[in-house]
Amino acid sequence: MNIAIFGGSFDPPHNGHNEIIKKVLNTLDIDRLFIVPTFINPFKNSFFAPPNLRLEWIKTLWANLEKVEIFDYEIRQNRAVATIETVLQIHKTYEISNLFLIIGADNLENLEKWHRFDELKKLVKFVVATRDAIKVPLNLQKINLNVNISSTKIRNGNFTGIPNLIKNDVIQFYKRKKMNNRVENIAKILEDKKSENVEVIDMSGGEYIAKFVVIATTLTGRHALSLVDDLKKSLKGEEFLSIENSDDWTVIDLGDIIIHLMSQSYRDRYNIEDFLSKLKKIY
């Protein structure tokens, strides 16, 4: 049996992956193509989209293609899995004549650092998908691609190149992820600078003027002014639309995020948290 393995984070899957899959199916003499999403890339410390969501996207795109099987072994291990482990798992299950391992050209530089590489190269035939004009050794089979798409570009907000079947879901997820990261960063800055009782309130999905509200208790009016300066220095790229301040209450408008820096007496008196909670119920 001739089998090809195409693994990756697919964080998110995009039309570049689509192109590779089409060319593998059309050019390689294989009986089956295993698409293998990682739980987490062994060379990275984290992922953006959670494994089960990425798996859902992959199934939507490719599960119904002839000869394709979505192999979720690595995700089910709930940990980083070296390629050699997946290859051996497939060998246990199938009688294999040829096993092709599809990799991107960007992996060539560190390929020999892969876990148990000497053993891996005896079990598979590497097939390299070209990328960024990286030179592919003549002894390796290659798949020529003419795409300029990467998961990194998509995560950074360039949403071209996402397959239509998952496009809306992918855009919503990464926009939400980016927003959460911004809010978490603001909360951390305030906490590190001695603000007390920092609270984040999610107002998205309703008709409130902002998607998130951050509330923090300040020690003094001078402390609030210092916090404003700290936020301006740390939040490079953010647009401060307006800042209204007094000794007891400073409001910072970032458009989709509003920050309230309040003295304890004002926070107790106005109880913004309760007001926003009731507003969410109305929406």
C-alpha cells in the first residue's frame, strides 16, 4: 500500500494547504493520503486555535475527498508528538510499500534535528512542497507551488487565502483571539503597575459602544495619571481616541476597548460592573 502523510499545525488551514493536497493526490502514486493535524508543533510552545477546532476545520475541508483520511492520532495524545511516532503508528496499522512524507521547504533547514531523524529517513520518502524560493536538494522529490499564503499572515490579519467553507469561522476566531490578547495585555499592565481589582467585562455581541470594558482601582489621582502614561508607552499601535481624567475617575477610549481607572470610593459609588451586567441582559 502506498501512503502519503501530510502533517502540520493547520493554524489555520488555508488555500496553500489545499494546493498541496490537490497536487499530492494528482501526482503521487498513492492509495491513501493521511492529513495529520498536530496537537502542538514540537518546535513551538503554544498554539493559537485549539486542536479540536483545527480538527473541525480540517474535516470540513478535506474529510470527503477521495483517498483522504483525517488522522487525528497526534491530537488524541494531547501532547506534542514527534513525526517518527506517527509514522510508526501508521506502520503498525497498514501494510506499507511506500510511505511519502510531505514537508514544506521551510522545514529543510532543521530537518536533521527532528526526533530520531536517522530512523525516520529509513521509513519515509520525503516530498518537499516548494516555498519562498528555498532551494530543494536534487535528491528529494518536490511539489511545485505557486502560492504566497501562510498561517502566520492570516493570524496577523491578512485574511486572504482562507477556503470559503471555513472563512467566516476562521476570521471570527482570530479576530476574537487578537482582541482577547489586547485585553489581557492591558489587564497585565494595570496589575503590574499596582492597580487593584482589575476586572475585564466582555460586552461583545450586544449594542454597547465597546466590545470590552476594563475597570481598575487606582490608589490616587497621580497614580491614575501614571497608569495612563504606562499604557501609552506599552500599547504601541493602539489609537487613544480620547482620555478624560479627574482625581477620582479616568476614562480611556480605545474604540473597541474602554478603560476606567477609578478611586475606590468612586468605584463603590457608581458600581459600573453592575450597570454593565444589567445592560448585557437587556441585549
